[in-house]
Amino acid sequence: MYAVIETGGKQYRVQEGDVITIEKLNVSAGDDITFEKVLMLSDGETVQIGAPTVEAAKVFGTVVENGKGKKVIIFKYKSKKDYRKKQGHRQPYTMVKIDSLSADGTPAPKKAVAAKPAEEKAEKVDAPAAEKKPAAKKAATEKKPAEKKAAAEKKPAAKKAAKPAEAKDAE
């Protein structure tokens, strides 16, 4: 089942489970939202086309987030006139997850199954953490410090060869 809705001056083809990015609405994240401008509704066999909207049809969704889009750079200039203008813009948006489509305007019942797996996951995550044993740290005494060579064992630095006395006299 899918529908074509209108919001923010644009049209979107949506179906249950879609996440769409629409023009910014004055709602906060987590709120439920209803789209009443349904232009077309199809259930796979029949297609209802509105003139201009399908009567009593509604699309229900939940706001995921409000944010800003990617920055767009607007750069204007006129050659040989020393005129340059750089401006950036980030378009605000609202991201909506489509929960259900309805031809008669009644929302589909909320699924309570989604809450149960989350609780089960929390229990599973806690259980392995309790079973894990902390890694044993190696004692510092296991490492032996490197042995230092005695001063007598070191070789003396090589002395530079002195120039022969004859070479000094010749100069």
C-alpha cells in the first residue's frame, strides 16, 4: 500500500515504514503527525485518485528529528568590477517515519511488540557482562630490567688522527 501526500508545497510517494525528509514543521522529535492532504492512495488492487485530495484518507507518522541540510554555497561575482559576494545556506528539515496509511482516516493500532525485544536485549547484554572474567594484569616483577655495561667494558672513543708535523710546516 502506498500514497502520494503533499506537504510544504512538495509531493512525496510514501509507504509504511518509509523515512522521509520534508520541509521544516513546527513539531518536536517524537511527536505524532497526521498528513491529511492525500492526493492518491493505492492498496495494490485499487487506486483512489483525489480531486484534489482523497476524502477521509490520512497518513500517520512520527517525527524522527529536526535538523539542517548540507550547506550550499552561493557565490556571485562580476568580472572586472571588483564585486564578489559569498553566502552559505543550510535548509532546515523535519525527518518523519511513516507509521501507517488509512483510507478511512482511522490510525492503525500501535505495535506493543517493539517494547518487548528491547527489554530482552537489555537482559542479554547484562548476562554476558557478568560471565566475563577480568583480564589478569601481569606483575611488574616479571620484567627484568636491562643490564647496564660496566664502564670498563666500554670501548674508548676513537681519537682523531693528528696531522703530521710535516704538513703543518709546509703550509
